Amino acid sequence: PSGLKRPADLEDVAFWPLTGLAELIRTRQVTSVELTEMYLGRLKRYNPKFNNVVTFLDDLAMEEAQRADMEIRSGQYRGPLHGIPWGAKDILAVRDYPTSWGSNAFKDRTLDYECTVVRLLREAGAVLIAKLTTGELAGGDRWFGGRTRNPWDSTKGSSGSSAGPASATVAGCVGFAIGTETSGSILSPSVACGASGLRPTYGRVSRFGAMTLRWTGDRLGPICRHVEDCAIVFKTIARPDDQDPSVLDVPFNWDAELDVSQFRVAYFKDAFEDDENKEADWLANDQRSLEQLRSMGIGLTAMNVPLRDFSMDGLRPLGVESSAAFDDFLRSGREDELGRPRGTGWRVGHTVPAVAYLRAQQVRGVMMRRLDEGLGDFDVWVVPYGDARARLAETPPEAAGGGGGGGGGAPPRPSATSQFFRLANHACLPAVAVRNGFGDDGLPTGIIFVGKPFSETKVLSLAKAYQDASGFHRRVPDLEA
């Protein structure tokens, strides 16, 4: 943007996109210290209402902000994140500060190492101001301090498990945030709170220094107010390090002016029609999303969800990765310190044979190949979000993440939407959540753009074009209501 002027009241920029905030800092109309003080003030003012902060990092924040201002004054401008305040989900390690994983069992624990993503953002000049809430052990929106609340209605939850990042970002209390996802923990709270959230492809962003829930499924990604903000943050964190061997050196070349009308785009006809759990207002917003895309010149091809009848039973033993990740904790006999018992399911994982786990990985590989074939030669798929009520659940089905390898009884046949999200999660496909309107209850509704592995540029480009055309992201919550 050009020609931006600092408003008389600096809080007027609280909901601005990163591009606007960056321009004010680059042109030295606003200092990083001023911006940091403003966002810290908002976090502290609204945290009693929304309960989205675990630890305020005032000293660290002011140190980093002062350093950013000194560098910018000396002509060492690092780019669009330089001097921008942000918040980290509290399963990301920050050296010498508490990293609680949302659990009473770890609330006083400090670590002597830091998450790679935290380091990369510091190197880009971003200013970390708070550790934001996560559902206990990355499940749901309840943590040892209570429940994280929705900025549109403080009587409702924010969903999870990236509860605090979504709540604080949409409330205009940070410039952006970093969340994590195993089975919906970025997409679910982004939809619930009306954020723009990017779940990257597995192997794009280092997980070093983040709590492990499932080694072959955990991902880190940005939660922002604008889709292009997600691209800016992702550009900074999507690079290999020496700590996480799963990360590939795949370039991400963002171009905000890509002609999205040339993309091959499909939508799942059965998913837009077959969801008995969705209410009329959500269904209407989903249909309007398709109409909006067509009005933008996007050619939409109707197709059905591939592998609709694929049995998930063969993948269930993958949950033993959670059992293994928390094996030492369970063996130490500290399970009673958890606010929500998880040990029973994880102990079931101890009974799953190694053969069953390895077979599950083979089934997963077969599923991924069949899903890729079934998705066809398209660039992006438009998918309605699943159960509308999931955004208010303590542990949404899409966000549960992990679990044991056992369990009794055959589950009911999932809807087309939930079946696809389960498959896409196991296939580690990238996805972007975007607000697509509001329900009759005044809460946001959302639509999801999904792509094939490492296609974040196209997925983000179409999501940004839709967001710019629809304009729902411009509405901000009334935090005083």
C-alpha cells in the first residue's frame, strides 16, 4: 500500500493487515515500540474477557521492539514483519519462558531451547509479545486457566486447539499468530473465530521446539486476519533447518496478482448438499460462496468427494504416535495432574502391535495415492466446513488430534465433508480457512480452500481473491458488547 497515514488514535490500526502495519513502520510513522505497547495494552485489557493469554512477555517484547527500531533507524530494514508484534501458541518453546502445553502438569516448566519458527520470526524482526492459549495438550479450547472465548461472543468458546492464536488475532490484540494442527487445530478455530488460517503441507515448516502429538501429522502455520498476511508469514517460516529432517527445501514464491481465473477449480457437490448437521444459515452461506466465485470468473467443476466409502479403521493405529509421544509422562504416574484425562486412550495405544502401526502407514500410503487420483487434475478444491456446531464444542471432532488405537463399535457413516477432512488430514494436504459470512447467531461461518501438496501459492491466491471480493474479513467484532 502507498500513501498510508498514521491515524490520530494508534488503536485504529489494531485490525489492519500486515501490509499496512509494515508500511507505517517502514516509513517510520510508527515505531515498533509504539505498536508493541498498543497491542500489549489491548491483550491485557481484553484477556479477562476472552482468556486467550497464558504468559505476557513484556520484557522480551520491549527488548525486541527496541532492537527493531534501532535497526530500522540505521537503515537495516528486514522486511514486512520487522517490528510487527505477534503471539505464539503455547506449545511452542520460547527459551527461558514457560511453555505449558495448556496443562496444569506443565504450567511451571521452562525450556532451555526454542522453537525454530520462533527463531525464524525473530530473525525477520518480528516481536513476540505473548504465549497464547492452547487446549490442554493440543486438544479443544479448555486449558488449565479455563476456556478460551470467542471474540464475537464471549459466552462461546473459540474452538481449538489453536484457541488463543485465533481469538487474539481476530480481536485485534496481535498482528498475527502461529498455531499448530494435527487434525484440524488451525482450521477449526479459524472458522469459529473468523480468522484466515493456513494449514501448510506436511514437510513445509519445521516442528522443532513444538509439542509432538503425531510425528507424521503435526504442522505449524499462521493464523491472521487477511489471507495475504498468511502468505507473508509463511514465506518467513517455510524453510528447512538442521533440526527437523522432514522439512523439504521447496520454494514459496508469492505473487498477489496471479490470474486465478486460469486455475482449475473444483467443488464437492455432495459435500455442499450432504450435511445433515449443518444449519440453514451455514448452507446458504456455502452456496453464496460458490456464486461469488463464479461471479469472479472462476470456472467451477462439480465433483463428488473421492473415497467417500473409504474405511478409516485401517488408519486408527496411527493414534499410537500420541501414546509414544507421552509415554514417559504416563509412566511417571502424573496423569492425575491433567484437567481432562487422556491417559486411558493413550494406554490403549500400548496394546497396538508394531505390525498394526506399520500396516496403518501402508494403508495411509495407498489412501494418499487413491485420493490423489480421485481428486483429478485440479489446482484447488472448494470445501464447505464440516459440522457447524463443532466450532462451539469443547473438543471439535476435527480438532481432537491423536487418540489411542483402540475403541469399540462401528462409528456412524461420516458426512461427505467430515470424511474428506479426515482423509485430507492424513494426506497432509494444505488448506486455507476463510470467513464466508455470518450465521443467524452472529458468529462467523467459513469456507475451506484445499490444494495438492506444496501448492500453497495457488491455494492462498484463490483464497485471497475470494476474500477481497466477498469482503467479510473487513467486519470486526465489537469487543465491548
